[in-house]
Amino acid sequence: AAPMMIGFVLDLTARKEMERQKDLMLGMTSHELKTPLAALRGTLQLVQRRMKRVVITAEHLSPEMSTFFESLTKSVEDSVRQIDVQTRLINDLLDVSRVTAGTLKLSLHRCDVGGIVRQTVEDLRVTAPERSLLLELPEHTKVHVFADQDRISQVVTNYVTNALRYSSPDQPVHILSLIHI
């Protein structure tokens, strides 16, 4: 008896074209979403500079005006941070495609993990002001790592967002440091 072989030939042309179209659509969509965010960010930064100039050049501001400018400054800062959060979310969408395609690039630098966690939690507090986020990190401890700062922030955001989503709305979410030096 002669050896027999069974073979299959799969034509992946259609699948590859569909993936290419998906990547193209994600790229166009992210560009369309990021463009107005960049314009908003630029406008808010201009407002910040002009408010600072008014406060610096004003002879005497009444207590009411000082309070108004302080409140407005905080609101504008929070808005700029939220634009940055939205931009990161858009980039996350692109990253999913890059991971799938094997083209995700990491930007590795020396960074302080505690600082990244603090800033990420602060951004999430603005996003979910109705929830209590309790951050317990040693105040002056710095833990330097060689990592991609944005990816570390993504991981923290995912964990805390999941905790917010799956915990009782009337209970605080605790973020603790497990790093001991």
C-alpha cells in the first residue's frame, strides 16, 4: 500500500483583507476622534495662559474674583486631564489592533511607579467623582522601574475601573501598595 496523505489548503486572502480594512478603519476613526480632542486641549491651554496673565497683572482681586479664578483654574485643569484620559482610551483601541498584529511598540524609560499610580488614580477621581477612591501609598517612597509609563497607567486604570464597575457603589475602592522596600 502506498503512503497516503490528506492535505488542506486554506485561502487566507479574504481574512487578511478584512484585517487590513479593520486596521485602516481603526486608524481613521482614532484620527477623527483625536483631532477635536487636540483642538479642545489647545483651546483650554490658551484659556489657562490667559487666566494666569489676568491674575498676575491684576492690581487687586476681590476675594470673590480670587475664588472664582481658583475654581475656574481647577476646572480647566480637570478638563485637560480628562481630554488626556480620552486620548489614552483612543490609543488603547489602537493598541488592541497593534497587539493582534504583533506591531505594538513599548517606550521604555526609568519611571516612578508610585507617581504613575498616584496620577492615574487622580485622573480616575475626576472621571468618577461620585465614588470614593482610597489610595494608600507611602508618601515619599519612590520605586523606579524601567517600563512603559503609559502601559503601567493602562494596567492601573483597568484594575481600578474594574473595581469600580464590580463593587458596590456605596463602598470605597481601596488602592494599596504591595511594594515594600
